[in-house]
Amino acid sequence: MKFPSVMKSVMAGAMLCAGSASAQTEIEWLQWFAAENVDGFYESLVEEFEASHPDITVKLVTQPFGKVRESIVTDSAIGLGSDVLGLNMPWTSEFLEIGLLEPLDDYLARDDNSFATADLVQAPIGKIDGQVWMVPLNAFPFVMHVNMDLVEQAGFTAPPTTWEEFSEQATAIAALGDGISGFGIPLSSQPPANGPILTFLPLLYANGGRIMDGTTPNFDNPKVVETLQYIADLNDAGALAPGAASRTGGVDLEEFIAGRTGFLISPGVHAQAIEGRNADLNYVAAAVPNNGTKAYRVHGWELGISSGSDKKDEAWTFINFLLSKDVNARVAAASNALPGNLSALDIVGEGAGDVMQSQIAILANDEPVEELRQAPNAVGSWSLMTEEMQAMLRGDQTPQEAATKVQSRWLDLID
């Protein structure tokens, strides 16, 4: 059968379009970031990527944070996992145990990456079992939020930088009375029972201590005991807010915003809530007071590739785009965070206020630490720390006994 030339052209065009469509590869990105960010930001970011990579399309799958971990595990079990995964570092141990993550070392070694591995926030890319499993999209350094009015009322002119100064100032602020507390430590047993990771771990890291030896629990070591003793001494001096066993991180944040607490240790991202809800608060952010080591706990939004993905190269191409300097700076700004790619700090710092500049200085100069990637059954381990620290502050056991019990219970948790 012969076709008119016009018909041949139409068919040829249709075949060309069909060929182009089939050449596209769709990857899926499961995350909670878009649910907590500027409306439309991640959708526009995907459009930008697709415009510069016409052979790849990205399906943006957004769920609440509380559902993402379960979805990743469930989807992987039935072979329907997404290609690019939004990750939370405390999930790492569980995900590695079930073989869910693809190692990223070969991808990081590529010559055509848009970033240098050395420029990334190092805590998430620390090797476990000899390999890298995730990269940082952004970073939330833990800082000490300071009510300068209370500091000055207690007779001081600057935030504390050392443990000794912190103890002195927190005790003096608590002595002001009228419902004022020096420092809150949230040790509620209600889920997620995560008070120790909010306050104890930042103090421990600033003391040069760790709770893990690689992937092995190491809670009953001298640095841990020394840090627990420091907290017990703050309690004995009256510096801690009362009712630690019923306090949550949310309560501590509310008390600080209301101007009733001198110091709050929490992620730097809380600065937005503090400044937005009490503009009259004379507030600064500073590094967590140290006992000889300038280190900080860092949290953030991480990215990984599913080990079950059959589009790993395309997934890495998208991650590479997200970590490029300009894009990563925009991601940080949209999430009120700092960039995972530290080469973007100069962009983020342009016109930033004093609170953000303080966080930038911490991120640029101090050591980032995040051990929850390696902790066994992270959520369960938090609860055990909470229970034993409660008992310590009640006077039922010494700091050494608390550390020994946590270590023993962690080992039982692994078994």
C-alpha cells in the first residue's frame, strides 16, 4: 500500500515522538520535604531539573514525615520502592540491616559531579561497614539558644562558652525566681522519648565523647559518665527546670519562647519559631558550651538511592543536581536550614542575620557528629536512655550506674 507524502510525514513524526517518549526514564523521589517547605518549591525544582535533563522525568511523592520510614520499608519489601529516598539519619542502622540502601562510594568518586565530596557536611557521609550510604541535602546544627535579658539580669554580659560558665550562668538565672529556669532538659517517657538526643548528646559531643564504638554500643565510657555527672550537678544546683520527667522538647521550646528559660539546646531551625513568635525576645544563638572540644550534633535531610532501583544512574544524576552549589543554596533557604554542600555557605550567608551567621560559623568551623546512624534500634535506644537518666536525676542511681545500665540494656536490645 502506498501512502501520500503528507501521511508519511505524519506517521514519521508520530514515530519520532513515540521514540522520544520511550527514551525518557522516570524516577520516583519519596520524601517529606515538600510537605514542610515553601508551597511549590520542590515542584519547580523538579521542572528545572527536567528542563536540563529531557531524558529523565521525576515523580515527586510527598508524604508526612511520620509515614515516610514505614513507606520505604513496606514498599521495598514488595519490590515497589522509590529510586531516590529522603532519609533521616536515625533510620540508617535499620535500613542497612535489611539491605535497603545502595552504597554511594562509586558515585561520589565520579569526575563529573557538581560538588566536591570534601565540601559536604561530613556526619551523614561517614562510612559504615566501609561504605557511604547517604548524602546531606541540608543541615540543622544543634545550637544553644540564649535569652540575653536573663543572662544580663543574672549579672553576665555574654553567653557561656564553657561548661563551667554554663553551670554558673544557668544556676544564677534559676536563682532569679518568679518561675524562671536556667536550662530545661526534656526527659518525658512519652513517644518519641527523645530528650537525651536533644540535650545530652550535644553536651557529650562538646565534651569529646561518643556513645558508639563504630556500630557497637559504648555507653559506659568515662566521657559519657562525666557528661551525666555534669547534668546531675546542674540538677543539684537547681539550674534545671523542674519536672524533667514530664517535659518534652516542645515544652522546652515553648518555655524559651515565653521568656521563662535562660538556655535551650535544640536544632538551629527553631530560630524561626523563636523570632517569629516573640519578636521582643532579646535572643541570640551560640555554640553549645564545650568542655574542651568544639563539636556539634547535626541533623538534616539526607538523600539515598534504593538498592532495589533499576535506575540508579538516573537517580544519582538527580541527586547530583540537588547538591550543586546554586541549587543547594536555594534548598537551604527554602527549608530555613543550612546547605548540605558547604561551598554554598557564601550564598546562604549573604544578608543573613546574626542568628544565621552564628549557625554558619558553627557549621564551617566545628566538628559535626551524628551517631544515631549507627545506634541499634534508634527509637528504642532513646527510650532506654530516657528511663535511666530519669532514675539518675531522681537520685535512684549514680551517673556511673546509669551508664552501665544503658549499656547493658542496649546490648540486650541488639540481641
